[in-house]
Amino acid sequence: MWEKRQIETARGEFEVFTAGSGEPLCVTHLYSEFDERGYYFADPFVDFFTVYLVNLKEAGNSSRVVHEEELSMRETAMDLEAIRMSLGFDTWNFAGHSTGGMLGLVYAVDHPHSLKRLMVGGASSSNDYMNYKDSIYSQKNPKNKRLKDIFSILNSPHAATDERRLAGREWTEMSLHEPSRFEEYFSKPSSGKVVPKRLDYYSYKELPTYDIRDDITQIKTPTLVYCGTYDAQCPIHFSEEIRKLVLGSAFYEFEASNHLPYLEEKDKFIEMIKDFIGLGSR
């Protein structure tokens, strides 16, 4: 189990879960809530880092927002800075997957001296992925209609618990290269449920104008970018674009993975973490 802590900062109070030993590593996701069970993405890092798994504002027992703009990536990056300073770290590392990776890019742009290393996976530096035919979020994708049906179930106050559970599973299976291995991948209890208020802000306020491609050319932090070959949420094209824009960044392709390489190719993911540790000395 992860150890729970409440961190007081100049920007509010944040619920943080820690595990592991070694250099500090911040892990979070733009619209997920965590607890003592940890997080599938964060778990592999605990053998190499002291991991700080952060509940952002509106998640868990962290502070609530006063203004909805506090839910933006740039404001959230300022929250992470406040946490770093309260913990007393001159620098720390950051690893983020999907929108967690997008947040990491914004953090590295806005606070260039705070990160020792950055890992970004299954992400995009613009909203173009929403119109890309290989993304299930695009209307051009044959699975998009069913995905919208799933979202309707998940958002319906009238849907039964089992109906929601099955809909959520189907959404996840769309993001697996081998959906038949679902039970194997998710046999261990974990956390990371969606925080609707944060997801809605991202979807309706931030995503329509999201484009940081010019910004990330400024990143000097040693950066590792990775993606699954068959990523159906943010297709690999967009991770390759990040790699090209962040000069000197390393790139890992997981050839037997969709959107969740940390579950689909665990051993290779751990080898990638070992290479990530070496980035700071290159």
C-alpha cells in the first residue's frame, strides 16, 4: 500500500501518495483520482524512484478550485511547482501518460529548471489527434460511434452499476492490443478513477484550442517519449511528432502495445525506466 500524505502549499492542500526509494519522481494524470492502492502506471517506478503520486485539485482530499481556470494545465503545473517547493526539492523528475504526459510537457515549458528528467507516453502536443482516423476519438474512426454510446452510459444517472462497469471495460478494451488479456492486466487492485469536473474542463475548455507544438521546442529537460505501435487514443504519429519537436529526446516504441504499454509489455517498460534514469547523465 502507498503511504498517504497531505501537503500544504501556497496554492492549496494536496493529497499525495508515496512509495519506493531513490530520487523523487512526480506522477499524476490530468483527470484521475488516486488512493492507497497506487496506480498501474506509477507502480513500475517504485523500484527506482521515490514516487509522489499526486491528486490534483478536485481529486480525492486535495483542495477544490475557486475558479475553473485552476483546472487548466498551466495552472496545474503551478500547483505541481508549489508541491515541489513544499517538499523541499530543488528539482524532481516527472512521468506522465496520456494527458498526464501532456501536462508534463506544459510543466517542462513553464518551469524549465524544476525537472531533472521528463517521461511522456501515449500523448499529443496538439488536439489534432481528435481528428486523426486512427484515434477512437475521431468521427473518422469506425469505433467512434460505439465509444459515444459508451460515454452516454457512463454519464447517465440512470445507468445501473453493472452497465457502467461493462461500458468502462469495453472502453478500456478498445485501448488494448490484446483485449482477451484484460483479466490478466487488471487482476491487481489499483486506483485512478475519472474526476468528471477535471475531464469536462479538459474536454470542453482546454482541448478545443490545445496546441503546444511551438512551445515544446524550447524544452531542454532530458526527455524520453514512448508510445504503443497500435495506440488507439493518441496514435503513435503524435508521439513521434513530440520526439521531433523536443530536440535530443529519446524514443521508445512498444510494438506489441496499444495505449497501455506499462501493462501490455511490462518487462520492456521496466527496461525503458532504467534508460530513463540514465538520461540525466548524458
